[in-house]
Amino acid sequence: MVHRYDAFNEISPRVLIQFQGPHGIILPGISYRKAFLHNNQSAVHFGLSTRMVRSNQSFSFTDIGLQTGVEWQNFLLGIQYDVGIRDASRYSSTSHSFEISLRLMGAYDNEFQFAPKF
């Protein structure tokens, strides 16, 4: 579900939930897209997410993720930085991960907004 404030600004909340046997993961987050041209050909993206995992029938927060990206025409170059928070109280330093992604977005006809747009 994308909430478009005007022709240039939109916010996209999201939740991914997966369960397999006794294990589970919940990934809630939100992203912001700021377009620059009237034809929506270039934009910047910013986002915040967290990851919760289930072990032994309880959920705990494990990571906080910060995202940013640059969109130009049909390409999106994104960067995500995750900071581990689950074991921060037990260890002197937390775990970190860094991802770089490149996405090619094709043209599509989505008149009814049935499929989510990422």
C-alpha cells in the first residue's frame, strides 16, 4: 500500500511475515520516495526497518536496518546497513552488515493497483 502525498512524495509501509516450523521472522518497515522530475524518472529513497525472530516461542528484535537508494529511469541502486541489537548487551560490539543492490524495474500495466510496487 503506497500513500502518495503529491506527485513527488510517497510513503510505503511494509510487513513481511514468514514461519517455518518453530522458527519465524517478522520484518516491519517503512520507506519514503522523493521524485524530482514531473515524469517520475529520478528519485531518492530512504527507509527504516527492523527484524524480529522467533526462537523458543518468543520473539526478539535482532536488527535495525537503514536504507537509501537512488532511482534513475528503470534502475534503482540501493544500500542497506543493518545494526545487530539482540546481543548488544552481551558483547562489547554489535554485529553489522552492509548490502548493495541493483534493481531493474520493467514497465508494467497495473491499472487496478493489485500487485504491490517495491
